Amino acid sequence: MLKSLPNWPARVAAAHTISREMRAGEKYVFQPARFAGLRIPALLLLGGDSPPKFKRAIESVHAALPQSRVAVMPGQQHAAINTAPDLFLREVLGFLRT
């Protein structure tokens, strides 16, 4: 499915960055207090079928961001932008209109 998307060539071209990005993600330590002062609206997207680790991460970020909102996309996992673009856009555009 990913190969059929218009951004597939860009994904392949950036493949060499994956290991660096994975290492950076493994080293990152989330410190909720660093974000407590942010006063901008934030939309956190969560797939309804996402693994528990993603749900826990969204809950942690939501608790740390005073003006965040969680939108759960039913039947989706991590890549709803690719697997359900209409649903993804509906959530994002709805957030931007508020």
C-alpha cells in the first residue's frame, strides 16, 4: 500500500535517516513539566486500534499540554494519514476551524 502513495519516492530517499531517528527516539526522555507553560491549542491524533504504548504516550502528552485535545480515529492505527486520509483530514481541519 505504501508503494502506491505519491510520497513513496521521498520515503525511499529518506530511508538512510531511519536508524538515526530511531536512536534519537530511544534517547529522548519526556519531561512533562517542560510543556506546562505552553498555551497554544494542540491536536493529538490517536488511532482507535493503536497499540497500548501509543495510547499511553498520547495520555501523557495530553496531561502535559494544558490546551490539548485528543481525537480518536476509529479503526485506525499509527498511519491514518495514509490508510484513512479523509478521516485524518476531517479531524485536522475540524481542529483548525475551532
